[in-house]
Amino acid sequence: ICCEGGSAMLHDVEATAPLNGSSPNGGETLAKKSSCRTGIIVGCCILIVGALGASGAAYFLARTGGQAGQDDGACQADTGGTCHSGECWDWRRATCSAGRCVCPLGRCAREGSCALEMDPPKSKPKEVAVVGCGIAGALTALELAHRGLKVTVFDREASCFVGTSGRIAAEMMFYSYNKAFFHGGWSNIEAGVLAVKNVQASASPEGVKKAAMFSLKNQKTSGDTITVSLANYKKGALTFKRGEGSPKVVAICSSCLSGDDAEAITAIKPGWHLETMEREIKQVIPYDLHRINEDKSPDEEMQKLLAEADHPIKLKFLIRGEPRTNQAYEAGFFEAAGHRLRDFFLVQYPELCEAVITPFCCVPGTVARAWVDNNPHKAGYMCPADPFAEAKGTENGMGVTHIFSTQTIVNNMNADGDEKKAWSFEVWNASETNKRMKHWLGGQHMFGAATNRQESGFVRTELIFSVIQEILTRKGASFRFGRELAGISMTADTTSMEMRPAGGQWTNSAENVRTFQPVQAKGETETFHNFDRVVISTGGAIGSALDDLDPTLKGDHQLLPLMGYIIVGPPEQLPPSERDIGVVFENEHMYLRSTMNGSFAVGGGMYFGDGTDEDVRRLRWSSGVTEQMGYFDAKNYMEQAEIGKQLMQDPKTLKLGGCRPMSVFGNFPMLKSYGGGRVVLNTGGGANGFVTSWKSAQLATDIVMTGTVEEPAWEHAFTKL
């Protein structure tokens, strides 16, 4: 029963592809294939593995990816829900008619709910409110101000970046939509055992339930995949055209091939999108497929790629899945985010290099490099002559390095030199790793490392807002702190927003744990009518303010707050020469960086809590059994690595909690447009918020300005409601 609709008590089941039986597209059954895509076939499975603790939640997060369906723009009455008992879920705002949940007149089915249709705004925006000041909100405010709009930033804390996921980890890995290429993460038995042993992830009873429903929604929206192997390929056997994120098959010629290949190719159907391609010698990474898709002649490029490939080849196709679940589309978005940082933000505002530590800041001949060279004390680092050059001697350079505590991953990396090259990794042996990273290891022996410089870096979250605030203030923006969103509504002419005092304050406990103290708010609720548009970037703290505007966020389980933890040690523990590289302990799932003054900042851990707004606000540090009857020992998590043990033993080490807003879109952030861009939602970056926000901020600003995005490549990157 759980597999049918998520609960034995459900009386409204969303219509979706069958979990068993024949696929309407002619492929294998969904139940047979989709376990390789998400790792979990149905929600009831995560109820079991989630209750077991780390391995369940960890594997779920490692493999999940997907989102709510995109609409074609036409006004449809059928929400996709069924109501055999005569009732529909409240969040659908639909009525039951002949067993179907349908919308009343004046409303159209969008994402399974009945939304009020509105004509696009007639006038261009002049004043915009940005609610929420994490990385997504701050960068959106900067994009808006850059385009000449008057911006007011609201946040319920006393400043920005207090509740942001950056309190956990702030590495920028523009390749991190998929790190399994070196078989890290939870993709080998050793790492899985370590995850369970050290309880790297767990959940409260309510968190297990929410994660299960989130997984069910993911399963319904992430589509299906099928892999076809071909020993040989001849030009014209498959014909492609530009698809929604990656090349789409439009014709199949089985007579073009012979033997087993002729039979195998008949499994492919028109309309399927090519998601990944593996070949014997040279790996084709998803980035390449997205680039080909945006080429003027995608079929010509695909024919060349397939004909010249070393055979056999394996082609994985996405069936029925929404574009944002397509790994090639995700890859393109991550790459575009890195380019937006490099080609726009660091060109227009090179002073960001004080807080954004990346080889992009040190490219010779750029304004960013000139700023770093002219402001060494502000930057806190010196640029190497070539920021992309491989490490020599004991120097580690810039970028992000993944350090391995088992020999297995090192062997995997060395065994596949082509993948290593395709993903721009330089691999260090044990001796090189332990010499170059000795200050990071605390005496612990490591077996090797893989370092990326081409698409990586990290953010000093303790500094980024002060840099952005100075720029915004210079551009005439204003800030209203200590206020939270209480309600929002739209008419054809105005967008009304209610903001109330948030209350509460932060203190440090005797154990140096950053703790939230509920304090009654003072002041009255204010109603604002003067904003032409509103952007909401409140992370996982959605609260009830959007319940009327978008009941699907909570009702349809589209956003899942995921808690985590961070520690910050005393200053001057890292020498200046080692403060410009991000570090990942891959098996331990620990993310490390340096502050400007040389403190270690170590973060990670995954705890699925109750997911309430209060839960997200308090950002508790957990030391065992939680207030929600769950369990997570952050101390034990941090002590997986020797440097973590040393920091936890130091009474000066600060301990904090944080929250990542996980989108059911997987590695894609959650971008939505309401009322033709009158209200825009930009959240859901999850563990990749410091990657995706550089691009999602641009797209959110596009939608504010025109109701859509400027670049055709990203027309499927947001949902219109």
C-alpha cells in the first residue's frame, strides 16, 4: 500500500507511471530500472533504511534527484490526482469529479494543484523586495541592483548568512552533481560501512516520514532510464534533435545495424533524451552532451561522436523524466553557474575575491587577478603564477582536493586515467598527499587525493555578506533585519507582503555551542504594497507564508530541510600558504576550509528532522538523542578524522548547526514564477547552494524583469505557476 501512494491512509493518489507493469513507451518496467537511478524504488523502502540510520539516509541523499512536473502552459483542469473515496488532498484545491481531482473554473492545474491564472504584469519593475539573505537571496539582490532596480532585502536574523547552508560547508565544486566517477561517496562497500559505523546520517521519526514522502515524489518526477549497449554504430542509426536539456531521439533505423545491435536499438523510442554515454576508451561526460544539445547542429555532432567512438558504447536514456532530472541538463547548469561567477560576478565585482577563493580570481590579465594582487591584505592570499598548474613539491595550490582514507578509491582513480583527465583531476599518491596536506590531516595517514582546479573553490561565509552588503549599499539597496514573511498575495496591479517581527537571539553556551534563544518579538506586523516584485529565498524556512500562493511546496513534498553541523577552531592554526584550498575527506563526508585568519571550519553530517519552521530556525547542535526522539552525535561525526578530534578537544572551538534546503528537483534549485514573475521563488540549492546560486540568481532576475529567462538553454529550469 505504501508503494501505491505513500501511505495506507491515502485517499488521493497522484497519477503517475506504474511501478510495475509495462511502460507506455515500450521500455522495461519502472520497478526494474529505476532503482539504479535513485537507489530507492519507493518511499516505504526509505522508511525502513531511514530507520536504520546512516546508510539509509546517506544512500538516499547520494542518489536522489528529481522534481515536480513542468507544465506546457495550456490551462488543464485535471490535476493528475484521483479521488476514489470522493475527496482530494486539500493542497490540490480541487474537487472530485468522476474519480478525478479537477480544478474549478478560473483555475488551472499546475504541479498537481489548482492555480489562479493571471495575465503577465503590464509595467516593468522598479522596486523589488528580496526575502531571505542566504547565498541565493544575496546574489539575487546583487543581480537585481546591477540591472538598476531599487532593492530592499529582508531577513529574520540580525544579518545575512546566519541560517544559510554555508554554515555547514561552502566548497564550490562545479562538477559535484556527480562525483561517483572516482567511485567515492557511498558507492563502495568500505565507504558504506564507514557511514553506518560513524552514523554519518540519521533522522527523527517524523524526519523519516518526511524523507519517505519526499522520496516518493522524487520517484514520480524523476522519470525512468534505460541503458542500451551497441557493439557498433553506423551513421543514421539514430537521429537526434535539440531536446530539453540533452539531445532527443527523433528516429531509429534498425536496418542500419546488424545482428544484436539491430535488435538492441529497437528498444529505443522517439522522444527519449540521451542522458549519459559511456565508451570503452574515452568517457563522454554529461557536460559534453549538454554542449552538443545547444549546438546549431546537434544531430551532426551526435553522429560524429557516435561513429568515431571506441566501441562498445553504452547509451543511457531518460524516459518521461522532467528535464531538470536529466544529468546532462544538471551538468550544463553547474557549468553555467561557474561561468556566471567567472565571467560576470568577478568581472563586475572583483572585490568578491576577498570572500570567494577560487582559481578564477587569479587568472592572469583579469580584473579579479589585478584586485587580488593590489589588495593582498584584504584577500589574505597571494595568487600563484598559474592558478591551474599541477602541484609541485610540498605546495598544494588552489581549488578543491578530495582526500581518501582508504586505498580503494585511489586504485579506482588510477585505473581510469581517461575519466581522471575528462574531469580535470590531478591525482596525488600517499606521500604527496601527506606532505602537501599535513596541516589538514592532524597526523592522520591518508592514501591519496584528487584535486580539481578548473571548476572549484570555496566561500568564506563569514565575509561574503559584508562584501556584498557594501556593493549593494553603494547601489542604493536597503536592509530590514529582524523581520520575517507572514503572508503574500497578488493582484493584477500590486503584490502585497506582510512582514512581522521575528524575535529570538543567538548566544554561545558554556560548551561554546551557538544556541538560539526564543525571545518574544516586539513590534507590529507591517503590510507593504510598494514593491513591484518579490523574490523569496528563505531556504528551508518556508513556514506558512506561501501556503495559499503555492500549497504544493509542503503538500506535495517538494522541499526538504536537511540539517547539518559545523565547527570552527581557534585562529592561526593554518599557515597562510594553505588557506586558499578547499578540502573534502571523501569517505568521512567532511568538508573543510580555512577562514581568513587561519581557523579550521569543518562541516557536514545529515539529519532529517521534523522539518518545521521552528526546527529550521533553531539550527540545533546535536549530541545524541534529539528533542525529536531522533539521534545524531555531531561530536562523533566530527571525530571521524584526526583533525576533527583535535578541534573537538579544544574548548575554544565553536559548534554550530545549519540547514540545507533540499529540492525535489535533485541537483537543480527550485525556481518558480508566480503571476508572470510578480513573485519568484529561488531556493533549494541544498548541498550545492554555493554552486547553483551563481546561476539561479541570474535566472530569478530574468524572471523578475520579463517573466521568463533570457537564455533559451534554461527555459526548462523553472516552473511557471
